[in-house]
Amino acid sequence: MSLRLGDTVPNFTQDSTEGRIDFYEWAGDSWVVLFSHPADYTPVCTTELGTVSKLKSEFDRRNVKVIALSVDDAQSHSGWTKDIEETQKTQLNYPILADSDKKVSELYDMIHPNANPNVTVRTVFVIDPNKKLRLTLTYPPSTGRNFSEILRVIDSLQLTDNYSVATPADWKDGEDCVIVPSIKDADELKQKFPKGYTEVKSYLRTTPQPNK
């Protein structure tokens, strides 16, 4: 199936480096980053898995659980984990799904035949606590993912879910936001944005980040 933004992501039960996982149960009321890898013992993915382990406190602070996927089995993952920990100087602190039967890969449309019919593309899924898909990113095998960008997007999603703002190009947590165009009433603007705002154009109004 092809997943689109706003879709409820499908549940699954699959083996992992931390035992059998029922995805919905494991996710609970957290946000989730699910990211896939073409195979074990691949160089770019080895660096990515180590980088995410080092960022665990950042994901925790945002109520985000991280889970990886590769189309090899759990025994292979176990050996790869040792390499990751040795070469990246960190302990792997989240599960890697063992998807040798490609059940999850096919469920989440991670196999793109024109790229490679045998392995997953390197996709990122950001899923909210309601199990809604909020972001997808798909990378080629040669390009490592930017996890600072993924954290930045999560910051934006969590902010804009709770306040009537959007985030402009290259926004980072703590910087000014833009007010959504649907708010036009002066009293509502004053109530929602007590820090004030700057009207650049009638449709482009900037305001300090509301939750800072």
C-alpha cells in the first residue's frame, strides 16, 4: 500500500533485536520515527544507526521512540549491532526490526522495484501518537540522512499542532514563526499572540515562538 500524509499507519507484529514487537503496543502514546535500511553491514547505515543512538536524549525529550528496520534476520542484526557499537563508539539503544520476510517493508511500501526489487529504500516515517503519518523522507543508498533535520521537523510538527502558527524556511526551535493566514480577527490575534506580531504582508505575519 502507498501511505500518504494523514493516513493511519498499519499495525504489525515482527521480530526485532529486542524481541517480538507489536508496533501499536510498542509505540504507545509516543511519537515514532521508523527508518529503514537496505541491508545489514552497509556502511552509510552503520553510521546512521550510531548517530541515532547518540541522539537518544534528544528524541526522549520530544517524546519520540525510534525504531529501525532492515530486511535481514535478528541473528544478522545481532552481529551488525556489535559492529555499530564498535565503530560508532556508542551503545545501540533502540530496536531494529528483522524484516527478512519483507512483511513490514511491503506494508509500508519501502520496496521500490526501479531502485532495487530486493531491498528497502532508505525511508523515514514520522508518526504521531494517534498513529497518523506526519512526514516521509526517502533517500538514495549513497546519501546519509540528516537527523538534525528530522528533529527540526518534529519540533515544528509538535509546535504547530498546539499553536496557530507555521514555521518558515530554515526555522529552528526558538526562532520566529508565521501566523496561519486563517486568523484575521484583531481580538483573536491579540489573544493568541500576546508577544505581538509583525505584519510584513497581510498574509505574512511573523511572531515570536509562542511556547518560548
